[in-house]
Amino acid sequence: MEHLRILWSVLALTFFVLTTDLISADGNSGLSPAKPLHIDVKADLVAMGICAANAVGDGKADDTQAIQSAIDHAAKSGGGAVVLAPGVYRVKDIVLPDKVSLVGAGQDRTILRAADDCDWLVRMTGGELTGLTLYGTPSEETSGDNWVPGTKGIGEGGSSRTQHILRVSGAMNGVIISNVKVLESRYDCLYVRGSKGLRVLNCTFDRAGRNIVSMVGNDEDFVFSNCTIGSLWGLYHFDIEPGDDRYVRDGVIANCTFDGSKAGEKGTDTWGSFLCLSGHSKLESRNIVITGCKFEKIYVRVRGVFPNVSFLYNEVNHKPAFVRVHTNKVGELRDAVVRGNAFWKEARKPSDIVYGVAFTGSSVFADNSPEIANQCVTGRNGKAKE
């Protein structure tokens, strides 16, 4: 009998531990794992004891504290989704960490606008952002046709209130940005520094006082897919330009549109009509695939030495396609593959495709149109031709 009493005691203790471990986030017990946490910022904050008031989303109230409190609660609970119902939320300096998703009801239904002057609208150190539009301007009166880009390549005197609208930094465990529009920044619409596993999918970026997109270093394993990078900027279009001690490497840019068709309107820049690939002597910035993209009045600027670029099956409506500007002593793509692209159809000589850029090492041009593009390899001895 004694051994039966011991067995029942063990079983009772085991049942207590199991049921205690299965307590869900709202305090209810059950015999199935806790459900993922979902927080509707317009309905759940007060009821769940997260914040003294729910978010308003009327385009007037500052909803920063409510939304950040929901994000922080989800993060402390091990992750979850913070849901933004249809509305216009004025926010500033939101931080989105690992394992938390900030989810809108659709690009045209959920809007974030700048509540005040700020460094960023949303900074992602991890997590996922999906289904909404972010504006660096505070209201419709300062937006759209009324947007003022500002001057000096930094949006000085413009109508935008954010330095960067969307910033990715210190995000080494992966970030997902999907089905998002990012518009009207004083500096950059998307600014990336310090990331691994960044995925940017089905997004639109446009209207920047400085650069539309910047990747400035210590970034690897990234993907931009099916994105549109628009045509109004104050300095550069898409800038991959890490500092001397940093790198941008192992990335894919696929099925994207680089649009410069409206460059110069509203006092924006025309000179910076390029995707910039900036490399350095250590050759740590390398290995980027650009495929299936459309370049509308945008070219590829090469600065320094950038190895292992594959430029495949793109459409380039610009003369020339690859350029080293006069202020850069070296513009070299080493061991590059340029294949299957449709370049400016009226090109008659290699310089209509490549201007000042050396393709060195084992670089290959093949199966491009027009045929003259396949004669563009230069500097095979590895020394950039000036």
C-alpha cells in the first residue's frame, strides 16, 4: 500500500506541474499550449491592464505610448502580434523588437504619421512590420501633392518631421517588412545599419529629402523582393554605401522597380539617379544578386571595388547602365556576371552600356541585348581601367 501512496503522490505532483506550465497569457488554465498573444490597440489595452487608455487612431491624438506599451507587453510575454485597426495613428520613435509583429489592416486603411519631430517613426531591432503605410509628414495638409522635400540633400525646410521613417538597426536575428508603404521622410525612407536576415517584400518607398533607401553597413543576408523604389529624392535613389570598416554583403534584389521617371519634380534631385554599389579595399562588401528588376531612368553607380555582383535578366532604360562618376578614382566590379539583360535598345557601342567602370577578374557579359552589350568586359588583368 505504501508504494501506491507514493505513486499517487508522484502523479498528483506531475499533474500540478503540467497544468501550471500550461497557464495561458490571460490566466486561464488548460491542457493545450498557450495561444499566441494578440493585442488590438483600439480595444484591448485597458481590458488587459496594459495601458490607461486604448489607442485612438483619429489622426490627432498622439498614440505613441499606447502602441509602444502594447509592443513592450508582447515582448515581455515572449512575443505576439500588435494589431492596428483601420485609422490614422500619430506616433514617434516606436521601437519594435524580436518576436513581435506590428500588423495593420492594409496599406490604405492603417496609417502611421509623425506626431512630432523625431529620429524615426519605427525602429526595428527585430520582428515584423506588415500591412500599413508610414508617413514622415504629420497630416494630409503637408502630404501628397503638398509635400515639400526641402533642400541641401537633407530635407532642410521641408514638410517632413522624421529623420528616418523606418530604421533597421541592431537587428541580427531577422526582420520582415512586407506590404508596407514608406513615404515622405526628411532624410531617408528606409535606413539600414546592422542587420542579418532582413526581408523586404512587396513594399513601396518614395519621397525622401535625402535618400529613398540607404544601407550603410554591417548588413548581410538580405532580400528585397517585388518592391518599388520611387522617383522623388533629395540626394540619392538607392544607396549601398557602407563606411570603410563596415560591409554590405550576401544579398538579393529581385523583381524590383527602380523608378526615376519623376526625378526633378517638386525641386528634387536628378543627379543621384542611381543604385550605388560602394566597395572598399578590404573587399568585405560583396556578393549581391540583382535579378528581374526594372531600371526606369536609373543606372548602377560603381564606387571603389565591389566583387561578385550578378546582374541578371534586368531591364535597363538608361544610357549608360553602369557608371563610374568623375569624383571616384576607381569603379570596379570584380568577378561579375552580367547575363540576359535588356539594355538601352538604341545602344551602338560598349560605352552606351558601360562608362568608366572596369569589369575585372573573371567577369562575364553574355546573352544580353543589344548584342553590343556582350563586348563590354574590360580590365581582365584585374586592374581597373581609368
